[in-house]
Amino acid sequence: MAGMVFSPLTVRSFERYGLDSAARFTAYIGYTWMGVLFLFVSASILIDVFRQTSLLRISPRISFFIPLLISMSIATYGYSEAWDIRTEKVTIKTTKLTKSVGRLRVVQISDVHLGLIVREERLKRILTEVKRAEPDLLVSTGDLVDGQIDNLTGLAELLREISPRYGKFAVTGNHEFYAGLDNSLDFTRKAGFRVLRGETVSVAGILNIVGVDDPAGKQFGLFADMPEKGLLSTLPQETFTLLLKHRPEVDKDARGLFDLQLSGHVHKGQIFPFSIITRLFYPVRAGEMNIIDGASLYVSRGSGTWGPPIRFLSPPEVTVIDIVSD
């Protein structure tokens, strides 16, 4: 038990000394245990509620083995669900796109968490879906990397193979700062992305893109503190504006100044019933279009996993957004 509790620290120590195989093995065991334990506790609480209300009359021994069976079954299924990359398709009609353009296809990846657990095989699956979509533009809405990122050899090159005609753009997530900002930015740029940190860019005169830093940067004194309202106010409002922001929070001062915000971060809880907790902090629907004050907000469930290599009722996704001239 003590070994499992301290496994995250053990993992980081192994990484620090270049013991990659030991770090990866410990991460798989420790984080999987973390996921199973969460499922076991959740199932135990449910069983106890039924026992206390006399709706279920079973012995204490059976009330242990039922949650154990449930948690192990869900974890086994959840491991396979984490590999099942879904493509979510969204269409947005707008008068701000000229008829000559017709359709602009933006593909979003988010929360890939490349590191010890999400490696080459998983990334290839994600990129297969990206390539199949044939994007005009590829965006990453944060947490492309996870933890220490000293040994991601070859992964930036895989991402670099994707070369949409209007380019690739990314913003920081909280894990870019946890992993070390300089290393994270270096990896992201090697992967072919332009990182927007409180910046705006015009894409071929048909689309504005704005990217802002994740607030986690404030803890490290590395936050590019550029108010969204100030950034968005400088852009021509007759052009479609895309806002890239890791956390699914809409700045009340920026409402009405953008057309579509793409976010991630919450993973839709990643493992149900943790999604109930995330809804308390981020009360927006992941995997669905949210309309807020006339603007659209799409929150990705994420393309990878953080911590336990398990997903339950929250399959990973690559999002295909078609912006269509109306």
C-alpha cells in the first residue's frame, strides 16, 4: 500500500536518473492501482447506501467482493476504452466565411499527455484519425505533454508529419508548466506547432486565431498575462474568430468578441463517476457544443489519458470542426 501511495514520487525519481523502463513499469502499476482504487471506493459507497437502506441484504464479506469485482471489470473495460479514439464531428454555420472559401476544417486534439504511458502507439492512433479528417488547420488546446518530457524521442517527428495548408497552432495547458515550460515549448515547436501565448494571428485573411496561456503559469511566474478582451478587441469583427483556451471557462468580459472557443482540460472526468465532480467546477458539457451568449464553446474529452491508463464513459476523441459559409 505504501509503495502504491508513493509511486508517483518513485516514478519521478526514476525519470530523473534516466531509468525509463523502471519509471514506465512503476507508472503503469501505480496509476492503474489508483484508478482501480477510485472505482472500488465509489462502488463500495453505492453498495453501503443500499445496505444501510435495507434494499440489499448481504454479508460484509460479500459487500467487499462485489465492489472488487465491479472495479476490476470496469478497469479492464476502461483500459480498452482509452485506446478507442473516437472522431467527433461538429458543423458551425457562419456568415463570416466567404462563399469562395466554402468550408474550413479545423481538427482539434487536446490533453494528449505524451509521457510515460501515452507513447508512440497511442499517438499513431490519434494521428491516424487526424490524417483521415484531412484538416485545413490543426490545433492543440493544451497538455500535449505530461510530466517530465526528457525522453519523447521520435514523437515530435510523428506530429510533424501532419502539415495542414493553414498550419498548426497550440496553447499551453497546466501540464506544459508542470513539465517545464522551456522543454514543453521546444517539443511543441519541434512538432510543427506555433504556440500562441497571449497572441493573435490572421490565417490567410479568412480566420482570426487567438491563443492564451493556462493560469497554471501564474504559479511559476511564467504566465503571459494578456487580457482576452484586449486581444479580441483588436481583431476585425467581420472575420470569424477562433479562441484557443485550455480550460473551459468563458471570460465574461470577452463575450461577444469571438465566435468559437475550443477547450479541453476536464477529460469529461475520464473515469465515471469522477465526471460528477468535474461538473461542479466546470459546468459545461464536454463532447457537445455549448452556446453561450451567441458564441460557441466546444470542450474536448481529450485525446489521451492522465494518470490511470483508463477511461470509463469518457472515450478519447479527435474533434473535426467544419466551419461552413452560411
